[in-house]
Amino acid sequence: MSTANSQPVANDEQFLPAPPELLQAVDQLKAYSLRYEVAMKLVLDKLDYISREYELRYGYALIDSKQSRIKSPESIVGKLKRKHLPLTFDAVFSNLHDIAGIRLIVRFLSDVKTVEDLLATQADIKVLKVKDYIHHPKPNGYQSLHLILGVPVYTVDGPSIIEVELQIRTIAMNFWASLEHELNYKKNVPHQAALRQSLTKKAQLITELDQEMDDVKQRMYDPERPPKKF
């Protein structure tokens, strides 16, 4: 943990002059950040409307909570470097699809599919890509549904399709993912490898819990209909 008197540790890269193409890319990204903000707000507003209408119609809130963020130019540059990609504006748009990101938390497993289906019916939002880590979890046990959405933003230069990444997961999945993230980034954790293996095993318990809670939801809100499988 840092203290008020601690100083950041400098590395050699801080003192190297940035290449001109990198400076140009960063400047362009700052100018484009407004478009990402607008696209993200459009998706957030759409989700709010869907959730409110769903609650009025079916009697329970579809969305528990949500978080959003825009990657900073520094974070974007860091990701390009980690992926060994050229530090150019074109490389950003061709390879990075999560500059604008939203994390949506729902209570029940079947609600993940419901949100996906409702978004697919929206005329002004297009689902460009789906990564289903619920049916196909990552090796470490991570579960979530990732959607890359194409959102039209009307600028002074004309319409432009801006990508927004939407991650949809249950409360249980989010709890697991938050703890796994802390474990990976927290330093000096005793028995870290063993804890990581334990978390991977716990992911199966998360799946079983979500399935059982879905059954509870079915009995509470729609006992006459057969359970909706995700």
C-alpha cells in the first residue's frame, strides 16, 4: 500500500520521446472520445428504458446494476503495446472493441438471455459480435456474455458506427469475477496458485447456484410457464 510520502517508481519508457504517430493517435483518440461517450450513453439510456418497461410489464426489475467507462488514451496505448500492435489510430479501430464498455448485472441467469434478445430487436443498435463465456467459460472459470454493439452516432461529418462492449453477467458471476480480479492484481498473496485453482472449482458452484435461483424465479413470477433455459 502506498503512503503519502511514497514516490512513483520511474521506468525508462517515461523518459523516451513518444513517436509522432503515437502522439497523433492519442490526439485523435481524445477527439473521438466524445463519440464513444455519446454511443455509450445511448446504450445506457436504452437499457434503462428496457428495464423500466420490463418491470412495469412483468413485475420485477430486469437489471440489478450497471457500470460504464471509457478507456483513457493511456490505457489504449498500453493495450496496443501488450498486443504488440502498431501505435496508430487505424490499429485502435481495427483491433480494440472495448474502448467504451458497460457491465450489466442481472439477478437471474435467464435474464442474461432476455437482455440479449431485447437488444437484438432494437432498430438503432446492432449486435456485431457475441462472445459467450457462459456456455463456454474461460479455462479459469470466468463466465459472462460479451456483446459488441454497433451504435450510430450522428456527427458533423455524418453518421458513424461506434462500437460499445456490453458485458452481461449475474450477481453471482460478478462476485466471482471481482474476487478473481483482485487475486490476480493483489501482490504478495500467500498460496496464490492454490487459491486460483480453488476459484476455478468454485465457478461450477456459481453455475449451479444460478440455475437453482432461476428455478426460484420461475416459481415466484411465472409458475404456469415452463422454465426458460439459457
